[in-house]
Amino acid sequence: MAFIGNKEYFKGIADIKFEGKLSDNPLAYKYYNPEQVVAGKPMREHFKFAVAYWHTFCGQGADPFGPGTQNFPWDQSQDPIVAAKEKADAAFEFISKLGFDYFCFHDFDLIQEANSFSESEKRLSTIVDYIKEKKEAAGINLLWGTANCFSNPRYMNGAATNPDFNVLARAAGQVKLALDATIALNGENYVFWGGREGYMSLLNTNVKKELDHMGRFLALARDYARDQGFKGTFFIEPKPMEPMKHQYDFDAATVIGFLNQYGLQDDFKLNLEVNHATLASHTMQHEMEIAASQGMLGSIDANRGDYQNGWDTDQFPNNINEVTEAMLVFLKAGGLQGGGINFDAKIRRNSTDMEDVFYAHIGGADIFARGLLIADKIISTSQYDALRAQRYSSFDSGKGKDFEAGKLDLKALYEIALENGELDLQSGKQELFENIINQYI
């Protein structure tokens, strides 16, 4: 029986179970079987599915053109402590019934920010103590915590990159408290998303100074957490723009370069979000491949964008082709390094029933499980790997192997080119690769 708090919020909904693809029960998993072993590991361990506290329990369906449509029962109290505890009760009931093992939070998702920093600290401490009891009773873990250093008007010009030192210091204080909360809740990782770490206009921006400040800020946060005994991984979550015109954590390649520039590469990896990848004119597969190539594929925020909209719509994932291709990268990389799959997604504005949030997460888990199963079959039974290897076979022996071993200089390559003369074209077989994906789906 799922863990239930002081009262039941999701009445009439029992624990969500795996029933298989032939089931027509909308409140059951069709593909996500937590204990099923795929590629040597149970699905539960592959994915480490997490619920995003902000979208699932704080979002109310508001958009730029109107207020929220979702009037959830944990949103009723005007007392911030009571409201936070009721939200926690609902959260842990939901996560327990869903059968997930993790959640993720921003500091002021857990409780409303106060009018003073000192009072905010007291509130956060109070709710962290309460959530610690809830998570231990439910057997649910914290995948990662983070600080919301972007919503409050004080951060309109950034946090770690703000031109006002006092704002930077306030952000540092807030990050300290969020780190303390993450450590107190035995969080496995910590995320930095620089929501406003960027610029709106170059006319009033000193880019080098801001990048230097951000590098130093992250190093100080890392050093503090390590001094407190935190052994988890720090993640940076790339996003190209929105809310800023240009954000410094534009995409995976940009962040990797930044981490290496400021000596952070040994402690930091990437938390990649699908919708952020598409905003950067990439695919999620691209971002994952770039991160994996540098040993920095840390964690994933699972969602999708709307193909007709140019902004971050944070919809639940449902495209089996895209997820299958992402799972090919996932398996070839050996999985994630420290993180998991956090559903950073929200139900639609016109989804207003209590069960809708279950349908969304069930569908999200199933699409990843189905993609994993397909990707594993492609790797283990198809021509996929052999075809990829064949494309690079000229580097397996002879002069190609010498090149990879660093035994050839530019003059040697010139002489080989002169000796070879004109070359025959070598097909990339793209259509065949695409057909293999579709065949196994």
C-alpha cells in the first residue's frame, strides 16, 4: 500500500503497477517494469525516475495570457508552513503511489519564500525537517536539489553574473541554504541552472567579467559543499535563451568548454533537458552524445517541446522515435553518471483532474521503458553496431591506425593523399540506419 500522509489527496487511485502492453488500464504501466533486467540492469536502476516538485505540485496551469486553471487541494492554506506541509503530504503520497524512488526540488518549491532572508532560512529549515521525516517513512530519495536564483525580481540581471556584488552575495547565501537542504535530505546530486546567467544586451554587459564571476561562484559553492561532506556530483543544466536573450550555458558543448576553462570539470557534469536541446537547434540525442563523448552525461530532465512553438513548453515526452534514439546513446554511453531521469514536465493548462498528473507520468515512464527495450534489441540483434563500425574501419589498421596513435605528421598525410589519388565515395547508409530504427519500433 502506498504511503499516505495526514489525509489522502489522490483518492480512488491505488498503487500504479506494471500490467504489460496488452492492458487497457490507463492507471497501469504498459512497458515500465521496474525489476525487469535490460542490458544487465533493472529498469529501476537504469532510470532512477524522479518527480519534479515545481511542475507537479507548484504549477497551477498559468500561462502569459491567464491565471492558473488547476485548483489543487494542497494549495488552499494561507499559512506558508501549513501549505508547505500539505504540499509535502500530497507529494509523497503521489510519488509513493507512482512507485518512483526519487524527487527533485528548487528551494522555494518546498515552501514560500519570506520577505526577509533570515525568515526564509527559518522556513526552509522547518520544511526540510518535515520532508526528511516524510522521505524516510516513504523510502523515497532526493535525486538532486537546486536554488531558484531567477524568479525573484532581485535576479532580473542575473545571480552569479549580476553586475551588483550585493545581489551576487545574496545568491550565494541562497545557494548555501539550498546546499544545506540537499545535504540534510541526503541528496545524491546538486544542480545549477543559470536561468538569468546571461545578457539581454551587449551594450551594457561585460561578458568576460560575468563569466569569470560565474566560474568563481561555482567553485566556491563546490568547495563549501565538499567541506560539509557532500560527495555527490554537481550538474549544470544548459539552456540557450529564454528568459535571457543569450544564456552562458547555451548547450552541452558550451558548458563543457566553460567547465574546462574554469577548472570545474572534475566535479561537474551535465543535466540535459530535452526542450532546452531543441531551443538550441539541437536534438536531445546530439546533446547526450556530446556530453557522453567527454564523460559528462550526468542526468536528464525529460520533457519535450511543441514543434510549432518556439519556447519551452515542458510537455511530457511521447515521441518513441526520439526517445529510442536517445536510449541508443544512453546505452552506448553506459548510462548516466550520478543522475537519473527527472520528469521536468507539466500537465497541460486544460488538464484539470487529479488523475491527469498520473496519466502524464505513467506515459513518460512507459515511453522511456519502451525506448530502452527497443534500443537494447537494436544493439544486441541488428546490424546497427556493425554498420557503424564499418564506416570507421579504415582506422582499424594500417595508416589509419597510425594516425589515431599519433604516428603521422601533416607531411605524411600529404604523401598518403598524393599516393591515393582520387577516391571513391563511401556511402553513409543513412536511410538504412533510419530503417533499422523503424523496423525495431
